[in-house]
Amino acid sequence: MTIDYLALAQPGVQGLKPYEPGKPIETLERELGIRDSIKLASNENPLGPSPRALEALRAGLDKIALYPDGAGHALKSAIAERIGCDPACVTLGSGSSEILDLTARAYLGPGLEAVYSEHAFAVYPLVAQAAGAECKVAPANAADDVQPYGHHPDKLLARMSARTRVVFIANPNNPTGTWLNEAALRALIASIPETAVVVVDEAYCEFVEAPDYPDTTRWLEDFPNLIVTRTFSKIHGLAGLRIGYGVSGPEIADVLNRVRQPFNTGSLAQIAALAALRDGTHIRLSRENNTLGLAQLAAGFKAQGLPYLPSVGNFICVDVGRTAAAVYRRMLELGVIVRPIANYGFPNCLRISVGTPAQNDRALAALQQALLA
Ligand SMILES: *Cc1c(COP(=O)(O)O)cnc(C)c1O
């Protein structure tokens, strides 16, 4: 008799659908036998990592025979100093996705609920279901809202119950690029019962230029149930190293520290992140490239008569006016990898990460050509 190993898995795990990542360049080129492709599919930094991070990595290579500092002392201290909190409030993760997972594993389980918005980042249901919890999805803003398809605070609140233990808020959200301003987000968090942990996912915070975009790390003392997550994968250009962090009150940080693996972040990741954090020039250049690139892509979509979602992140969603899957495949043949987002409830849209000016031009040309087919 053959055994059904899926049926043996935990109920929450059985219901999981694997996360679909952006297609790697190597995979595309192997599959199609093409060269010189570009990937604008996973919101990576088109300028690459900070030269100072690369230098630190080279100097740190000989350390890899030894286990890393599991407490991440140097990096946590630098993050804490920047934020103005105690290092005991910082939790390092293998990407900020791991902080989301640690939070779910620590606070969720069967009979408990996670709340998040429709069109929110795909990792929230993954970690909540894997922990055995139920997901309560709140309706998003209407299409004609100033933040189309963005999080709707009152609808999020309406989804909460006594069983809610974790609320995920992406600010800005991926893939919609929408965000909540200081007043709206603060009022929302203040309305959430303190028995629910509130995760504000700020993977793209460094790109946002709006003056009323909140720095939620300043609210940690006001909200003991708050966890702010950030990453070195996006503006810092270190996605391949897997390093991110959460900042919270020391009590929640202590809980996350209990569930994490003792050596969850590698020594090279810690070394590079520390150098990247200190490279203000690279961060500024990356932000400037992004602001220009967003405008370039938006202008290109407009010229092609394609509606798009205004975004403050390093990506932008364009509505191609038909099922986007075929357009996506045609763009792949032209060596441009973007991201179809039917899984986010947008079958007619593609998400395009901001590249260099030349990459943005190439993506716009490929899009135009793909639409002719
Ligand atoms: C990319 C992303 C993350 C984090 O990715 P890591 O590489 O795991 O740090 C978190 N949240 C959102 C919304 C993202 O888009």
C-alpha cells in the first residue's frame, strides 16, 4: 500500500500552495536558449549591492568555517543605534520573511486567526496556515480610491475577533504599491486590541518619499504589541544573502528569540548588512534611481494607454487589458522577466520592478512588442 504523505501532513500544511518566485535569469536562459536577459520580477536593487558591502564580504570570507555570532551582536547594535532602541528589541532573520514566520510560529496555531488585507503580500497566508491558524482576509480599497486596492483600516478592524493573534500590515504593500499615512496607520494600530500582535511590514520603507509616511519604529514604546519588519533584500541589494530584521518591544523580541534557530543568519549576511546599513550614499543613489524609474515606467505606460497602480515601492503594476499570462510569456521570449500577479487577484496585470533607466526602457519596449502579438 502506498502512503499519502500529503495526507499525513498537518492540516494547515496540506492546504498550502507553494510560493511562486520570480523566474531566475539562469532558468529562463536555460529554457529558451537566450542571453542578456534582465529580471525585473522580484523587486531587487538594479544598482546591485553597496560596494562597501562587497568589500566587507571579501574581507570576511575566511570566517565561514566558524559558526556565526548567533546573537548578531554587531549588526543588532548598529540597527538599534540607528533606530534609537535597545539592541534587545531587534531580532535578525533569514530575510524579513523569517521574522514573519517566527511571529506566526510563536503566536498562531489552531483555533487562532491571522488578519490581513486582500491583495497583501503572499507570505502572510503561507506562514499563518503553516502554523495551523485560520486566515481572515479583509476587503481592500475600491479601484477608484486614492490608494487603489490598498489596505482599508476599518475593514481590517472588522475582520478581527477575540481569536485574532496576528495582524499583518504591509506599508507599502507589495504588489499594489499602496500605503497608509501616519495618521491612518497610527489610528489603526491604536484600535487593535493589545492581545493581537501587529506586524508592520516595511520591506520598502527606504524608497518612500512622501512626507507623511510614518516611521513606525518611533511608536514601539506606545504599542507593546508592535513588530516592525525591514529587510536588506530590497534597497540594500542583498537579496541573495537572506537577511532582514524585526524591531519590537523587548518582550516580543524575547519570544521570537526563543523560536528562532540559534544560527538563523549567516556570518557573511551579517557582515554585508552591517556595511550596507552604513553606506548612506548607496542608499540615496538607489532611492534616486527608483524615484526616476517609477516616473519613467509610469510615463511609458501612459504613452501606451495602459492603466497602472500608482506605487511608492520599487515596483509598479500595469494593467495590460487582457489576461497577462501570454504577455508575460512573450516578454520572457524577449529576455525580460516580469511578474504575473494573477495569484494576487490581478489576472490582467504585470508587476514590473524598477530597473536602471536602460532596463526600464527595455521593459517598456518589450511590453509594447508583446502587446502587438
Ligand atoms: C520582499 C518582501 C519582503 C521580504 O523579503 P525578504 O527577502 O525575506 O526580506 C517582505 N515583505 C514584503 C511585502 C516584500 O515584498
